[in-house]
Amino acid sequence: MASAAEQLARNLNFSTFSKAKALQQRIWFTLGALLVYRLGTFIPVPGIDPDAFAQTFQQSQQGILGMFNMFAGGAVERMAIFALNLIPYITASIVVQVISTASPRLEAMKKEGGEAGRRKMNQYTRYLAVVFCAVQAYGIAVGLEASQGVVLNPGWFFRVSTVITLVGGTMFLMWLGEQITSRGVGNGISLIIFAGIVANLPTTFVQTLELARTGAIPAIAGFAMPVLALVVIAAIVFFERAQRRLLIQYPKRQVGNKMFQGDSSHLPLKLNTSGVIPVIFGSSLLLLPATIASFAAQGNAPQWLQVVTALLGRGQPLYLALFAFFIIFFAFFYTAIVFNPVETADNLKRSGGFIPGIRPGERTAQHIDYVLTRITVIGALYLTVVALIPEVLFSQLAISQFIGGTSLLIMVTVTLDTVSQIQSHLIAQQYEGLVKKSRLGGGKRR
């Protein structure tokens, strides 16, 4: 028998959405915020020659800068104020979460501090993001000065102004993402990255078809890309919705003189509990050092820096190996953060629930952890395969990096999450309407 929530979800229609005024305001706010973000990707950093930088970018876009440009929504190729995007903030989040698992003080603050502890952890993340952003912005400023004719007036004034501009742009995006999360629909950070990728898709498809038409890439490869994209999207949707359901049994209970039959339910464990986080985190950790090295290597850089830049190039074995390692590591790491088997087992024990054949308490926690570990292995391998597909194609056929598993994975997962939140808002409103109607009906009968 379908639950009340499932019955409400089946009854959702356009009429329900038209009555959800609060949800409509949230959607309009989200669209307006994303429009502001897109406008910022066209405002260039002061003190550079856009034409000269465009030529420099064309020479290096086939490398790590192309990947960075994808996450920045094209802001890198225009060296806009949002060129760093949210990469420093994401990197800072990784570092803070890793440190919190090793520091008892931070771990206690995160678990027991409640809302105040969460805010303090977010504040630490922002401070660290400023540091990462400043270091990366300074490296970019030095790299721009090393490029012939890009900077109009090289010197400390240009470096300081570039650092202030790029740091300010990233801080604004952090604030904008938080506003979208609290006042809009969906996760603001993910939606900003999503908007940047989607904005470049039309141009990318046209460029890919043009390469196929001119013979730069095999014609069959150019026309097979949309088909491959649809196959990857279908695979992503399948794996993101896949669950391993553990049967939970509740014992019989007696109320007065009546004996009620024991109930049963399921504990759903997602195949990919970490979502798109491992791919974003892995890309961020690779982009931070590789981008600085790529910029610096354009000038009179030392030999070792040029070697590092070459090894971290798109499609290189070291780059692919590190990317795969980071994805698998963060798949397990983030799953361990968001899902605690011991806490879940304790909650089941307090509510009287148990897994058939498994003793409540510690044995239940071990069983849940065992099952979760096995399905996380499959989820991590799925993320790795999907994310590495564009890297292999990119290195073999020089196809644009926007058409590939990484971008599709981000788009599909963010879309599923946003649609799920919209549906939750609609279900909540419909439930409130039914409650209000039942109260009015009860009042009339009296």
C-alpha cells in the first residue's frame, strides 16, 4: 500500500504549482541570482588586454585551463572577476572536513554545537577560502605578467588589484550561493556550477559538430557524441536512484486488550550516498595547483615546473590516476560523514526496530556498515568511470571537455536534487491544504 507521501506526490499537477506562491518566489529568486552570476562572468579583471589574453588562452585551453573554464562558466577565457569561481571555497571545505575528523575539538563542535557550531565551522571554512583564493589569485597575477603583452602595466599595483578583484568575486559567489540555499530552491553552490556548465553547452555542441564537419575529428565521433551523452545521462539517473533496502521489522505490541501485528519497513541505502561531491572535490584539488603551474609555465619558468604542468595535463596518466584516486577516496570519506551506522542502529534499537537475523545494537551497526561499504564500492567505481570517460575522449579526439561525464554528472545530479526539493515544497503545501480543509470540515459538522 502506498504511503501518504507517495499518494500526495501522485496528485501533484500544474494547478498545485500555480497555488504555491512561496515556491514561485523561491524559484524567481534563484533564477535572478543565477542571472547576476552570469553577468559577472563577462566583467573582465582590470589591467589586462582581453585580445592578448584570448590568444594566450587559446594556446592552453586544451589543458587544465579548459577544465577550470568549464567550472567557471567561461569566466576564465574572459579573465572575469568570477574567474576563480567557487573552487577555493570547495577546497577549503575539503580541508576543514578532513581536519574536523582528526581534531576532537572540531568534531565535538560539529556534532554537539548545534546551529552555533555549524556556523562557526562555516566561518572557519570562509577564512580558509580567503587564504586559498588569495594565493591562487596571486599566482594567476604573476602568470599573467609572465605572458607577453597580456598585462598593460605590470607591477605590484596590478598584482594587488588582481588579488582583491578575484578574492572579492569568489567571496560574492559564496554569499550568493548561501542566499540561494536559504531563500531559493536547491543547493546554491551546486547550482552556480551547474549554471556555468549549462551556459556553455550550446556553443560546445556547435563547436563539436563543426569539428566533425571540417574533419578535425572523425565525423562518426562528432555525431555519436549526443547519443553517448544520452546513454551517460540514462546511466547516471539509474545509479543515482538505485538503492539497497534493508528490511526493518517491528515487534508485536499490545495496547489495552488488543494485540497489534508487528509492522515492517525498509532502510534505504543509496548506491551513491556522496552524490556529485567526490567529482567536484577531486577536480578542485587537481585544479588548484595545476592552474597556477600552467600559468607560471607560460613564461620563463624552471624546468621542474614545466614537467609538473605536462604531467598534470588533461588525459595524462598521472592526471587520470590522481583524479580516480580522489573520486574513490572522497566517495568513502563523504559517505562516512553523512551516514553514521552506529547512530542509525541506536535509533532503530530505541524505536524497537531490528533487522531480521541480526542482533540489535553493535551487530546491527556492523551489518549496516558492511552493506554500506559494499555498495559504496560500486558507487565509487560508477563515479570514476563516468568522470574519466570525457578525459579519455578528450585526450584521444580533442573533443570539448563540456561534453562528457563530469559535466553531465553535475548537471543530472543537481537537477534531480533541485526537482526533489521543488516536489517536497509542493507536497508540504498540499498536505497543509488537506489539513486545513479537514479542520474546516470538522468545524462545520460541529
